[in-house]
Amino acid sequence: MAAFLFASLTALLVAAAVTTAANLATTVYLHRCLSHRALVLRAPLRFAFRVLTWVTTGIRPRQWMAVHRKHHAFTDVDGDPHSPVLLGWRTVQLHNVGLYRRALRDPELVRRYARDLPADSWDRLLFDHALVGLGAGVTLLVVVFGWVIGLLAAGIHTVMYLQGNAAVNALGHHFGRRPYENSATNLQWLALLTMGEGLHNNHHAAPTSAKLAFHAGELDPAWPLVRLLAGLRLVEFRHPGGVFRPPAARRAHPGLPVASQAIDRG
């Protein structure tokens, strides 16, 4: 029993660490860097994030950014690939991966929304092969921690990562605060789990801001790392200091009370 508890706790801690790394790759590289050009990563760091994304998520960056950019182009109206307003938040939470895959059936999607990220030789050799990347990640866990802990950690990480990012698309357009006039919401607890992505209303108000926390009491966990990397001259910002703050006087989304009270229970 003691051995089982030790293995389970170790696997949980390892999975939490891997998920944190995957969420950092998602928010810093896929989202803030590629999708919105809020920041630019120096070549060595950019390549490191490509590898990290590959082995922890298997995501093909061009596909992710194409779906995400279409989401911004058609937020919560016809054409949005994963709108909980149109589909229901439970559907998006449970079927987020399937909704991405459905959107990618459109052969024009990547060409239209990710034309500024053409495939290169590294994509053709490695990064377009999702199963190879995931296999490499799982193999590394098994080599370091053994079969039981490695495989258990990989399974826990898969669930935590997929459900956490699904929650940004599902809960982040349904429950929470709306300080700015858009249909996304801020959920601080979700931001803590997803390295800032839960501050979704802020992001939709200022997509090109590298920092996602704008108000007192908000925390963007990825921001200290981004600032550190900027201090090391590994990151450059689109806006001075990496922050583009929307006007504070904007009213809340129609039909909702002011930001301090805007809780939509659906």
C-alpha cells in the first residue's frame, strides 16, 4: 500500500510539472507569440518552445493558431470553431479536441489564418508528427521515473492539460467576470491553472498584449517568466513593456452588471 501511495503521489507531482510546462508552451509560444504576435522569441528560445510543445502536447502550431485566430474573427457567432454560446459550455468542455479537428477539416483554414507561419524543414522532419513527439515525451518519463510512474504521469497529464485548456474555451465564455465589452470572461482560478489563460475577457479586449492581468487582484502566472526572458534579451515585445491595456471606462458586456458583480451562472 505504501509503495502504491508513493507511486501515485509521485506520478501526480510529475504530471503537474509536465502540465505546467505544457501550459507555458501553450500560452507563451502558441498563443502570445505565434497567434497574436504580442511578443517575439529569440531563435534558440523559440526552438526550445517548439520542442516543448511537441513532446508535451503533440500540437501542430500552424493548426492551433489557425483555429484560434478564426475564433477571434468569429467570437461566439456563426463561424466560431468552439463557441459555448452556440454549442453549450458542456459540449465545448467535453469535446474541445473534436471541435478543433472538425474545424481543421476545412482545407483552407490553415492557409487563410496561418499563412505567416509556413512549414519549414523541422516541421517536415519532426514537429508535424504528433505521435512521434508524444511518444518521445512518454518515453522520457518512463526512462526517468520507470514504467509505472511514467505511464501514470503521462495519463494524468493528458487529462489535466486537455480539460484545463477546454475550460478556457468553455467556462471562459460562460462563467465569470466581464470587465470589458466582449463575451469572454475572467476566471482567476482558471488563470492559475493555465498560466494566465483564464483571464480571457482581458485577452479578448487586448489580444496583442503580452501581459494578461490588467486589474488589482489579477495574476498572470506566465508573466514573471516572460519578464525574466525579456530581461535576458530573449524576448521582445510588440507594445512597450509588453502591455496594451484597454480603456478602463468601457462598460461590461450587454446584459451583464458591472465587472465587480458580473457572474453569469448560465
